[in-house]
Amino acid sequence: MITVYGINNCDTVKKALKWLTAENINYDFYDFKKQPLTAELVQQFTHLSDWGQLLNKRSTTYRNLTDDIKNNLTDDVAVEQVLLQPTLLKRPLLLIEGSETSSEQNSQLGSLQGKQLHLGFKAQTYHDIFKAEK
């Protein structure tokens, strides 16, 4: 099962969805501006990646956080902030569940219990991911 998390007006998300559609890869799209994220889902992301990779530090949303929040970004604070402002997350987040990966792939991406999390979009990376899935 493949789920793409993002917002539908993000150009990078649009590119990822267009690529998946062109490659006839079935996916579900979760627009977190329309469907609120849950604490459980955000915590699942943190088990597959770390905050340094998950947060879009170039975003206006991140830059507008107070220095106190940025300097004390514990897991609890980060989850709370992402639930309040989901655009803090890098986009898109591609979650693949029920897949087997090689140990080389596991070292390059978040992988846990048959789940993989990929951040952002690069056509070659997606090609490599789904080539390995076939």
C-alpha cells in the first residue's frame, strides 16, 4: 500500500503524483490541509525518520517558529507543532507499507516492520524505489 502525504497545491507533491500516475502506480493521497494529521501518524513518521529530516527548515512556517521552540524541539514539542502546523513537514512524504527492501535500501531510507518512508521527490529516486519493488 502506497500513501502520499502532502498538500495538493505544493508543486513538488504535484510532480510526485504526476510521476506515480504516469507509471501506473496505485496510491492514496492524504492532503493534510483537508484531513488533519493524528499524533499516532506523526509519531509513526518519527519512527521511520528523524526530525532533522522530517521538518522543512526552509519553509516560512519553520522560520516563523520562535527560537525557544526551535532550540527545544523534543519529540513531544515537534509532534505538537506538526499537528498545529502540518506544513512544517517536508513534502511529499511517501509511505510504502508491506514491502521488502534490501539491506542497502534500508540504510538509505526510513524502514521499519515492512514500512518505508521517503521524503521529497526526485524522479530517479522514485524510479529506483519502484524498480526494486517489482
